[in-house]
Amino acid sequence: MSRDSRRDPRYDILFEPVPIGPVTARNRFYQVPHCNGMGYRDPTALAWMRGVKAEGGWAVVCTEQVEFHHTSDITPFIELRLWDDRDIPMLARMADRIHEFGSLAGIELAYNGVNGPNFYSREVPMGPSALPVMTFTYDPVQARAMTRRDIRDLRRWHRAAAVRARRAGFDLVYVYAGHSLTFLHHFLSRHYNRRTDEYGGSLENRVRLLKEILIDTREAVGDTCAVPCRISMDEFLGADGLEKSEAEDAIGLLAELPDLWDLVLAAWENDSVTSRFGPEGGHEPFIEGVRKLTTKPVVAVGRYTSPDRMVSVIRKGLVDLIGCARPSIADPFLPRKIEQGRPEDIRECIGCNICVSGDFTMSPIRCTQNPTMGEEWRKGWHPERIRPKASNKSVLIVGAGPAGLEAALALGKRGYDVTLAEKGTELGGRVVRECRLPGLSAWARVRDHREQQLHQLANVRIYFDSELDAESVLEFGFPRVVVATGSRWRRDGIGHHWTRPMPIATGARVLSPDDVMDGTTLPGGRRVVVWDDDNYYMGGLMAEVLADMGCETYYLTPAPEVSTWTRNTMEQHRIQARLLEKGVRIHPFANLESVADGVISASCVFTGRTEEVEADAVMLVTSREPEDRLAHDLDARAAEWHDARIESVVTIGDALAPATIAHAVYAGRRYAEELDGAPDTGDEVPFRREITELSPLR
Ligand code: ADP
Ligand code: SF4
């Protein structure tokens, strides 16, 4: 990237080149390895996703974990694979794509060892010591302790993988000892390593294999590739595991061996904390001082989205390169926007970890802020470009929540004349309401970014205090109408358990999250039962809010734990801990059967046995009801559309079917991308995909 005169000189330091061993990063923006739920099922989609980061100015763009030997598979398919030469072309496609835009390609070789049950390869897992495999799913498989011969084998396999990585075209070949995920972390950490030979016991012994692998890798890749080392600074197990002082000692012992130090926290849930539980720059106390231990460049993440903060961490000498995963997902063009002197255009990560959920749900990565993420090749979407309009027909969008805002922005960028009508007095819909709840303030960025961008578009007009009904929409006569009117929380208990309204006595005090977001408070000391049959974040959040009001709060859920879907955003344990700390009484495996005045009845999901609990009020968090009256009314008057010059009415986002904010943003984008394109009849798959090539039978 060349020096751009529009760039604020304050940020020049971010564009200084940084030598990393034999290669040079053209600036300090470094996309660290990150998972994405695509893996070797979607190789070209993945290559294009990484390519867009390179195009957006990231000097280094890395893969996610790449399993390099069949004795440690990362089932099922969500990571990359480099088992033999046949896997090289898939990886080469990604490296080539990254190189096309002038960036360096990094590969993270991974051998999970004791972290995987090997359900695909059926090999016996191995690690430093004989232990059960450390999966979230408590798989009934144990790993065996590696012998010296195993260690020699594994060193050979790692060398072979490094050679293949170089042949695939990668410029940085990682030695991965991070996140409690790989054998090198397990050898380093006394928590996993109970060996009594020269690879266990003292730190010098526990670091031995890492040292050997670093030397092996350098020999394997020669003087054309850099060899970064990714290491955990703390694994939050106290003295039983790696802590900062010991991690620093380990770095001290290896100081000049790698070409770069990539510092992480372990396990992954401590490295990628959501904004609800951790601030920007949360890693800084853990990485402070490491740069003094080595002359090699240091990179670390911190969910950095502010260029000023980035400059400050460089100036303070904490790091040489700004590591980003999530900020590069939310805005692949973050570096370029700073370089072009328009940092205000950055689409800032909100720290919600929906991106992480792609990995956990085995689906391609998606992002709340960046609806094009994962669709770069599948649908040909681009985070910064969208094709120009294909007609002069104007569009009316009703509702300025995430769906309506994104539709307005993307249509506006295409050049359509857009009118956005909002019944309230602010933009943002559910986002402005939810961002006032504890810990969710960063979610306002969904609105802030779009509001700021919309102000630059003269062809998008916004009207507040404009609650539209079918009559007014017909009167306006816009050829295209988008209904993005959102949803509201149900008060009748319908959800997973009740598919019809549940028994609620007249006079019983029933609350919904909307009441709390509208400002309803309860006097302290009241007993409130929260029934969470939704199981994402809202139920846990309502229990937290009610406990903060001083209510005696009971939390009931049919799930085994609080806010169980947040396992996919790696927050579940933190939410449960927070509620316990606030004195909330948690009752798992419970359904709400009836609500009377002053008392509720709950049943056990296994036995059906019921129990009564006195309660002054009940908070129902079960599901949401689409605000689809306008859509239905317009539908009922379809015969009048022609005279009103209306060609189409499309309902999107929560008004169609409530889901995550990411779903709503995607729905808005999809409408805008597809307008005046080939009609989607549903007969064709609307995205590109790759299909496994069949082997010849003989
Ligand atoms: P989504 O997540 O699908 O974008 P939200 O609930 O966040 O949905 O946003 C819906 C927005 O639509 C809210 O800001 C709401 O005030 C607005 N809205 C709902 N009904 C109407 C209407 N009839 N006319 C104009 N605006 C409406
Ligand atoms: Fe950030 Fe959320 Fe996007 Fe992930 S999904 S990059 S956390 S905004």
C-alpha cells in the first residue's frame, strides 16, 4: 500500500513496514489466524474471504488451524487440512488469492492431540500425558502418553507439513502453542504435562519440544518463510497452569528462535471475550513487558477498532503489529480506511461473537456488522462494493432497525432513491433498545455505523415519527416497498415449550423484556421468576437486570444451564457466573406450566412433577412475535397495488421471522443485493458451493 496523502500523519506509524524474518509486512495490520466454520468443506469461499482482507490492506492474512496429520483430526470439517500433497492445491488457492492483493499469507499448523477424540480418523489421540480428551462434549475417549518415538514421529510430521505449507505458497509457517489447543501448549503447561522424562517437570524440559519444533520448522522452510510462534500468556488455571511469569520465562528461553511472537490467552474463550465481558485492549496487562524479552516483532490482539488506540499500543512498546481477528471480520477494509484518511467509515466490531458461532454451529462464518462475511465467493458480495442500480424505481423502507437500516444503506449505495420511514424518533430499532442493557453498549455500533454512512447519501431520505399503515403506503405509491417493522417479545408464553398461549390468570403480573427496555422497574425485595424458554442472551440478561433492581430473582429454564445458546458465543460460563454472583437462584430443567396471581407452577422436564413457587411477578422470555400487521394489511389489499403503482412488497428481518441481529442485517443486505436481479424462484441454489470430487471406482 503506498503512502496516501489523505492519511492523518498521526497514523503514519501504523503503515510502517515490519520485517518478520525473511519477509516484510507492508504495514502493521496483521490478521491473526481465526476460525470461520468453512474449513475444507468450502475452500474457495474461504480463499475469497481471506483475499478480501488482503484487498482491504491487512499486511498479513492467516489461515485458521490447519490439521497436519491424520492422528489428530479436527472433526468434522470446519478447519483446514494438510495431511498429504493432495491437500496442497486447496491451500495454494488461498495463498494465491492473498498474494494477488500484495499481502503475506500465514498458515497455522495445528496438532490438537489431547484436544480431539479423532472420531474421523479413529486413531488413538496422544498428548504429553495419558488424559481424557479435553472436549466440550466430554467424549468418552482418552489420549495416550506419547513415547519418545512418538515425539520423533511428530517432529517429522510437523517438518513435512511445514515443507508442504511452503510449497502451497505460504510466507509465514506457524508453530502453534496457543489456546490450550495444541500439543505444544500441552507440553508447555504443567496442567497437561505430567511427564517425568526430559520433556516434563522443569520449564526447561516442558519447553524442549517447542524449541525442537521451532528449529525443525526453520530448517524445513529454509530462508524464504518466516516462522512465528503463537504462545499462551495465561491459561487462567492459577499455579496449576501457564501464568504470565512462566510464559515470559518460556519466551525468554526461546527469545530469538521464532521470527515473530504471537501472544494469546488460553483457552480461546479467554482470548475472544465478548464486549459484554471484556473491554477493547483487554490483553494488554498480559502482554506488557514481553517485547523486552526478544528482538523479534510481537503481535497480539485486543479487539482493536480505534486507530488512536492502535497507535498508542505501538508507541507504548506493547506490540509491533496490531493483531486482529474480529475487527478484520467486521471490517476487512479497516487498514485501507485509515490509510485513505476516513477512519470514521470503519465498521467497528461490536464484540458479539456471532462470528464465533459459525465455528460452533459448523456453518460458514457470519458477522453482525458485516453481512458480506462468508459470502464473498458464495454470492459474490463485497464489503465495500455493490453493483449500481438497475432501474430508477424508488424504494420505501418501513422500519429503521438493523434490517431496514442495512437495506437503506446498501440500496443507497447502489444509487436507488430510498425513503426510510421510522415510527420512533431514533434509528436502530432493537439495537438502540438493547444497547442500554448492561454490557451491550458496543452493540450501538450497528446503528452508529449505518447512521454515519447514511448521512453521506443524498438519495436516502429518513422520516421519523412516521408510523405507516397500509393506507399511507398505498397513498405514497412507491414501486418497491420493504417492510422491516421488527418484532416484540411475546407475553403469552408461546415458545419452544408452549406452542399455544399458556395459562395465565387475570391479575397476574407478567413482564416481557420490552417492558424493562421501556423503563419498567420493580421495587427491590419483590420475588420475580424469569422463565427463559428462548435460551440466547435475553433471559440471562433480564435475570441480571432484575437482580440489579434488588429483586429476589429466580431463573427457570428447560435447558441444563443459563442462556445455553451462548455456548456458541463462548459466553455461557461467564453469564452463569455473573448470575450466581448476583444471587440469582437458577433452576435448570424447568418449564413454566401456569401463572396465577402471586404464584407460579413449574414442571421438571424429565418427570413432569410440578412445584409451586410464590412470585410477585413473572418475566417471560420465550419468543418474539413479528410486527407484521402492515405486511398482512398490504397483502390483503394486493388488488390495489397496481393502481398505487406498487410492484412489490417484501417483508424482511424480524418482521418476517425473528432471529439474531446478524440475520436482520443479512436480510437487509440480501434484499438490496438482489433487487432488480434475476428473480429467486427457489428452484436454484442461490449461492455457489463446492462438491467433493468423487474418486474413480477402479
Ligand atoms: P429488525 O431487527 O428486523 O431490523 P427491529 O425491531 O430492530 O427489526 O426494528 C424495527 C423498526 O421498525 C423499529 O425501529 C420500529 O420502531 C419500526 N416500525 C415498526 N412498525 C413500524 C411502522 N408501521 N411504521 C414505521 N416504522 C415502524
Ligand atoms: Fe465482531 Fe460480532 Fe462481527 Fe464477530 S460477529 S466480528 S464479534 S461484530
